[in-house]
Amino acid sequence: GIIIVSVPSKNIPLQKKHFRHYDINLLNNHFKGFKMIESYYVVKNGYIYFFLSKVLWRLNVLGRFQKFIYRFLIRFIYNANQKTGRHLIAVFKKL
């Protein structure tokens, strides 16, 4: 079988609601008996993320700009890498 795991990455400070944050090596250690077949870092850290998450969402200004904002998010926020991603998504396959 296949399992998809979504966890916070080590690129953001640990919060009270999370037990730990992960990188690829730590996640692999927790899934012995599985092989990681894909991994993605998503939600890029930075000022744009802060502005969108703290300001726009609270002001509820999505409405008519929703399509534009969605395209912007995909291009500048969701595509991250190992150094900038706030979140790690991995796909494992049972050995």
C-alpha cells in the first residue's frame, strides 16, 4: 500500500500544538518498512506568506480576487524547496 504524510517542516519554529517538526531524514526514520517514493516542500516562508496569511485572510478580501490570488499563491507561495518550505509532504510505499 501507499501512505501520504503531511507534516510541518523544521524550517519553522516549534509550536506548542506540535510535538516536533520534520525534515526528510527524520521522516524516513519514522517510517521504517516503507520507502519514500516522493517528497515535496510546500508553502514558502517569507514576507509574502506572512502578508497573505495574516492580513488578507483576516480582512476577508478574497471575493472577486479569488482567482488571481489562487494563481499568485501557486506561483509564489506553494512551490517551495528544502530550505524555504514550511510544510513537508511525502509519499511512502510499503516494502
